[in-house]
Amino acid sequence: MYERMRSAEAIISEMEARFSDMFEGSDNRDRRARSMNGSPLGITTAPLYRMFDTGLSPKARKSVPARRTQRGRLLALQHRVSSFSRLKWSASIVKDSTEWVTLDDTAFTNTIPGSNRDVTINTVPICSNMTNKEFRRQAMRARDIGVELIKKRIAGLARWDTREQDRVTTFFASADVHAKKVLCEGLPRLLAAMQELEPEKIVRWDSEINRYLSCAITPDSGVNHAAVCKPDSEKRVIAIYSKFCGSPFAQLWGICKVKTIIHECTHFTDTFDSQDHMYLDSEAGAMIFARNKPHQAISNADSIAGYIATFDGVNIAP
Ligand SMILES: [Zn+2]
């Protein structure tokens, strides 16, 4: 189970708003802390002093407001969380317009008065070249474009005119009964999988969520764009690598984010259960591969993704 949390900044702001009388600057903090000693809450100030462990003299420390440093605010947050052990954050306060991070599911179970528990918050963005909010927006737009492209191929297979047969022949060497059957059965399942994709299931390859997948995600070597665990149809988590972040959004003649997401979804065992026999970026490359390996093309992830989404000269804005 995962707590879907906002960024450290947003969490702290929320905590400050709720407990504003305890998150004042250092001067007020000292006064309030003294007044609170011996109160039914039994709050001590010791953990709060750690936020001023900046190497400054005791006098200088007192002039540094707690909320000026994120480190200080995080420590204060930890203290407040442990002091108010019954406080729980739920998904209901999460707004989609904010950043999301993952916390372990025991982060708020400490019931020992006065004790502290370290909370690890991974604030590393999924892509270093954009905020997580922008990443989610692009990922969902890529999903929506992929969904429309899949619908077009389902309609094409229903028509089964010369044009569609030519397209199937290009990517799978033959528009035979077997190829048509595999596509007719697989595309609706792929469509459903794409429609199930949610932004929080498209994560960094080293995200905490990956610990719960059925396979070990390969570390980011700068070569791969993304990865999934084929049997994880329920979770439908896509692990994103750094190369994905720098790839074009929807330049459909080559590799791009839209095709990467389609590619990954073809791997799930309940869609196409596809393999990576050969990575293929272009229509020409897919055609040559299909002619040379006709039996592999119909189960090759990039051949299927190419059939759906490779179009020369088409570039869709993110
Ligand atoms: Zn693959």
C-alpha cells in the first residue's frame, strides 16, 4: 500500500497551516515551547533544536527562523508527526495539481509519545528536465494519443481494406489469417490496458514502488527508455529511465514517448505478451525485420507499436 503524498514543501506548508502556533520562527518557538512544557500534550522542544544545528553560535541560532530552511522544516515536521501520532494523511487531501512522492506505509504508525521516526521522502523528479506535474501531463497526453491510434487500427482491421492489409504486411511481412487474428484479439486488450494507465503508475526506475513489482527493474544505464514486469497486469507500473525524458514527445516516424508507452503496454501478458526480439525505430527498419524474421515480428514489441503508431512526417505537439 502506498501513501500518495505531496512534495515536502507542500506537506510542510500543510502542517504549518494546521499547527501554526507551533511553527513560528525561533524566537516565538522558544517562548511557546516554554509555555507548553508540562502541558497535557507533553511536547518537548529538544528535537526542534536540531533544526538549528547549522554551526552558528547559540545567539545567532536563535535569530534563524525555523521555516527558512527546508531541512529545518522537515525536522520540525518529523517531530510534529511523531507527537501527533494519531494524525494520518490520506489520499483525500492530495490534489492532482501538486507533486507526488511515495512514503512507506508505516510512516505514521509511531504511537510512542515523544519519540521520533525518520521519514524518507524521495523528492527526485521522474525526469530531471521537467517537473513531475509536467511529466504527468505529458504521460497522460501520450496515453491519450496512443489510445486514439489504437482505435484507428481496430477500425482499420474491421475494414480490412487494401490499405490496412498493406500496413499489416509492412510491419508483419504478411496480412495472413494468423497476423490478423493476433492483432484483432490483442488490440482491444492493449486499448484497455492503456486506458487503465494512471499517472502515479508511471514512475522513476528507482522508485520505492518498484520494490513491489514481480521482477527486478534494470538500473538506468542510459540505453533503455522504460521497463515493465510482464505479469504485473494488475499494477501496470511503467518504470521510466532517463533516456525517455530526453526523447521526442510524438515524432511518430522514430522513437518517441508516445511509442515507448505503447511499446511497454504491449509487453503485459494480458495484452500482446510481446518480446523485444529487435528494437525498431522506423517503418523501413520494421519492414526489413519483418521480411527477415516473419515469425518474430508478430510478437515483437516495436513491430506492434510501429504498426499502431509509426507514421512518416507526423509530429504531434506535447
Ligand atoms: Zn520492450
